[in-house]
Amino acid sequence: MFYVNQSLTVRLNDPRYGGPQFVGKLFTEGLGRLPSPEEYKSYISVIEQKGCSVSVLGELAFRLFSQMDFAAYGLTAAESALAVYRAVLNRDPIASEVQQFKERLLKETAAAIAESFTAGKEFAALLPDIIKGPYYWGNNNSSLSPAETILKASDVQALLDGPELVIELPRGALVLVDQTIEVPAGKTLRTKDQPAHYIQKARLLRVANIPTPLVRVQKSGTLSHVWLDGNRSAYYTDPNGLLRGVNVETAGDGVHLTDNRINDATASTHLVGADYHKGAYIARNLLTCYATSHYPDVKGAWADGITHASTDSIIEDNEVADATDVGIIVFRYVSEDNAYPQTTIVRRNTVVNLGNSAYAGYDIDAWFGKGLVMNFVGNSFEDNAVWTSMKAHQHIVLSFAPLAWTGQEGATATGGRMINNYTPEGLYALAAAGIAVDGVDQYTIRGNQLNLFIGPWANESSGFSPRIISMNSANGLGELQGSYEDLPMHDAKGLFISSALGEPFASDELRHCTVADETYKE
């Protein structure tokens, strides 16, 4: 663990570092997945070499939609229109635009059309925020279904309440959700033929600003291959404010949530593994949080990607883009006598912050521990990837520091591991702290490989300084890799985590460092 060089200055309007969120949206909206580390480096290097301009971003849009990956999905013309508009213009198209796209597609490629969009006035208006970052999500279309099939939540609920155990929705259907859809115990809701691209999946779109989930899944139920759209941007200016509805919530043991697209909840999280339950399996979901903000009083403020409080669960192979609170957070498991531990395994996930900043990449939290020391023995974060752009940061990359949020009134924990997590080769994370521990005892933090740029996102007004690795020996000891500073993440004056830092600084001074350790083996 050491600083590699003294400093790097990054200005918000520097075109060399502009456009990372645009690259992310090309992939998530165009291909329905995050870019691989190699793809991200390849695309972002073009911007670093040539600058973030209309012509360069047009070149990247053409390149993305020329890929065999895109053609291999076999999207219809209407589906392609939706993917291209979302990827390039940051919104859904209206019906006339879909028709125009179909007509153009008879003579042009999707790649050529995508590139042409960057030459228009609409894209020019987006460009300053694309360079500065972030640029929040635009408008959704509650009357657009690529399959021209529109259902109501009550229609889907009637099917689920019938005799069939597996309910399949039509490919490309639009479901207007004005009440929570309940998946009964032991039943499955999915899109017919289980398509790979989110555009082909049935879209469950929130059309009512109510404080309830889009979908709640009961014991041993399954939700798979659907698109859960919280439609947050539709309610930015609602006079009642955002009424905090998550996209999906578990409501029993043994729930499976797999292969879904989940985005833009109106709540402070997108996916909830709820209290008191066991045995959830959460895998291969793509979560994007582009309509949320890291800053209070902006776009309804922050949101987690995955918030999990069930135990004996597996969270694996998910991709989370631009969460604004925490990418993946595991809370304590509440049992009557605190005898049952939180044993969830979080592995092989990827969390990136390309335009929106976050409070943490991965985190455990003993919040609401009722004065007890919460038991995390058996909980493990392992082999997870994390990176940011030069336009977004995470206050803490790997956090075992519940007291950084809650301070002296917070709950503490024992046990838990963070092992072999990493920034992919050639990538990095901007942070105020790489690894932090405060409020956890008997932990294991080993084998993590992080390439970091440490910057000014600690709560310095309360006397906290950025750090590479820190632990607070006053309230816990464990196995911690490398050298570290013995520093608290809270004191009587305040907390390391502060929501009062406001919008990004015009220019940030960063210090480059690496965190290395041998791969941890049992």
C-alpha cells in the first residue's frame, strides 16, 4: 500500500475525461449489459486521445451498434429503435420516431442511424452534461411497446392468481403498474422464451407515484427475465415528491430474482431482500441508477442498487451501474435473540460508478441492531469487481464501517469477510477511503487488489481526512491486509460520510495509490 505519485488534477469540464457515463449507457441501453473492463478501456481511450466531442461520441455510437453482439440479439426494428434512442439520446422514442426509425432501417444500418443522432440539436444540448457528468435519465414513454401489447397490473395479477404455476408475459409487452404485482408463493413470473436483451423482456413500468414495490415475490417464488422500470424521472416534479417505491422486494424464504433489468426506482434502493427471510438467490441482474443523484435535493437524491437483509442467501454475477448510495449493501439479519447470523455470500458482482458518485461500492451495515452486536459470521464479499471513471467517486470502496454513517448511536457487528475483491487491470476507483473498518470486530479483509485515486471526499469540515486503509481499534480488531491507519470514521463532531458536500468540485486534486495483497485462500 503506497502512493505512486504525488497528484493528478482533474477538472470537471476537461474533455479528456468526459463521456464515461455515455460509454456506460451505450452498453447498458444498447447491449443490455455493462462493458467488460477491456471494452471500457478501449472506448474511453478514444475519448482520452481525441477529446469528448460530437464526432468522437458519434464514432463510439457507430462502433457499438456495429458489433456482432448487437446483431446477435435479433431485435425487431421497433426493438432496435428503443435500444438506439435510449443509448444515444438518453430517453424513450415516441411512436412517430419509431416509425421513422423503421423506415430508415430499410436503407441504413442501426449503427449509421445511431451516429446520425449525435449530429442533431438534441444531442448537442446533452453534450455539456455528458462532458461534465452526470447527465440524468430523460423521459420514458408509457404508451410504447415494441410488441404493441399493453397490459395493466391488474391483468398480470389476475394471471398470477389463477391456477398456472408459471406465468409468461409476451415478449416486448408493456405493463402499466399502478399497484404492486404480487407473485404468489411457489409461482414464477417471466417473459416468454426468456430473452437475453432487456428490450425483448416484458417491461413493468411504474405509472403511479405510490410508496409500494412494483413487484413483491412471496415464498419460493421466482421473478426472472423481466424489465422493472421504476420511472423515477416521471416524478421529479411531483408536488408530493418521490413516494419511495422500490422496484422489487422479497417477501418470504427461497425467493429467486434472476436475469432481470432493474432501473430507476423512486425509492432509496432498487432491489430489497427483506428482513426476517432466508435463502434468496439474486443473480445475473442488470441494475442501472441513472435517474438517481448522489446529492440531496437533486433528482430525489440517492439510492442503493441492491439492499439485502435476508440471510443464507447468494448474490452473484449482478451488474450495478451508477448507484448513488451503495452498489451492494448487506444489512444485519434480525432474529429474536440475535442468535442467527447474517451468512449471505456476495460474489463475482460488478459495481461501477461512471457518472453518478456513491457513498460506497460494497458495504456491510449493522444498522438498527437494537443495541446488540450483530452477527455477520459467515457473511462474505468475495471476487467482486469495482471501478469508477474520473468523473465519479465512491466515498469508501470496501466498507466494513457502519459507524461511518451512524456514528456513536450506531450498531456494531462481529464477523464477516471481504476477500479478493479488485479493480480490473488498468482501471481504478476514485475514493476518499479504499478500505475502512469502524464498528466491526473479528473481521477478515484480505486479498483485495485496488488501484485508487484518493481525493477530497471525506467530511473534512468535521476533521476527517482521506485515507487508503483505516480501522478503528477502539471498537474492534480483526485480520486486515497491509499497513493501515488506526483512525475512527466518526467522532463527537461528525461522520466521515457526509451528504452535505454538495455538487462535484470544479477541480479535484487526486493522489494515486495501490492496495495489494496475496490472493486469500482458506
